[in-house]
Amino acid sequence: MADFTDTRFLAFLIFDVVAISIAVWWISWKLKSKLQEVEDRKSRKRN
């Protein structure tokens, strides 16, 4: 079981949670951007 009184463990835990959150946000932003780019290309091909 994790010892939540260990400040070093908590610091690593907080850092990991923040890093994973930023990574998920960045990947989702890139994916949305790429999907928008594909939609723009498709609409240009139709016209």
C-alpha cells in the first residue's frame, strides 16, 4: 500500500498526474486539429 505521508511520493504522484493530463490534452488537441485539416481538404475537393 502507498504511504501518502511521504512527501516525495506525493510530489512524484502530483507531477505524474499533471504530466499525464498535459499529454492527454496535447494529443487530443493534435487529433482535433488533424481531423479539422482532413475535413477542410475533403470540402475543398468537393468544390
